[in-house]
Amino acid sequence: MEVEALKYFIACVTAAGFGIAIAAFGCGIAQGIGLRSAVEGIARNPESSGKVTVTMLIGLAMIESLCIYALVVSLILIYAAPMTETVTKIVGG
């Protein structure tokens, strides 16, 4: 039972790590593309800088929320996993 609990915990931690890494990578790429497009739009039409900036900030906040959701799911995988008492006893906490 203890070995199975430890294997499950290791799998959860590994999945959480890969999940947040992929989410951060994807959000970084998406934010870079969005920022590049906003800067290009402002460079072509400087009068629209106010509207473009507001729209860009709202879009960046939406993209960043996806990474925060991935962080929440990762934390749930790590800390709300079943058999945490068994893993805590094994680790010695």
C-alpha cells in the first residue's frame, strides 16, 4: 500500500511539474505574439494607441489567467491527492 501511494504521489508531482511548464511556455509564446501585434498596430496607426493598449492589456490578462488555472490544477494534484497521510508518514513529516 505504501509503495503504491508513493508511486501515485510521484506521478502527481511529475504531472504537475510538466503541466505548469507547458502552460508557462504556451502563455509566454501567446503573450509575446500579442505584444508584437499590438506594437505593430501602434506603429502603423499611432492615434489608436489608447484603444490598442487597453485591448492588449485585457488580452494579456486573459492569457495569464490560463497559466494561473494550470497552477491551481497543479497544486490540487500535489496537495489534494488521496493517500496523503500515507505519503506524509513515508517522507517523515
